[in-house]
Amino acid sequence: MPDPRLQERACAFVIPKPGETPTLAEVVACLESKEIARQKFPERLEIVGEFPMTPSGKVQKFRLRELVAAQLGQPPVR
């Protein structure tokens, strides 16, 4: 997601299992249990129904950046 000082910050986009609604705290706890470096932890959690995909099946990350930037009212980071 865009950040005026650091240029970009981490945002996790998650497709939850049916009936589940994960929180940012739960995602961070999961990453801590796997001993992931803290600087890689997301600072925002976005719940989505599906990821935007290319015809070959790759996630279109630029569209995810555009989505969160629009929600924050900022221009997307390129």
C-alpha cells in the first residue's frame, strides 16, 4: 500500500475459508509462529473474494496496489 514516507508498506490480501473472518492480529500471530521476520509483517489486512488474475493464472499485483490505494485515497505505487 502507498506510504508518503517509506514509498510502500505491506498489506496482506486474504481469501478466507467460508465462514471465517481472519483479523490482522491473527495473521500476525501466524507469521510470528512461523518465525517470519517482523519487517515483513503486513500493516493492513484486506479481505477479498478472489485475486485479479492474468489469462495465464498469475496474480495481477498492480491491481491489488490500485485497489488499496483507491481505498486510502492515494495514488498507487508503481
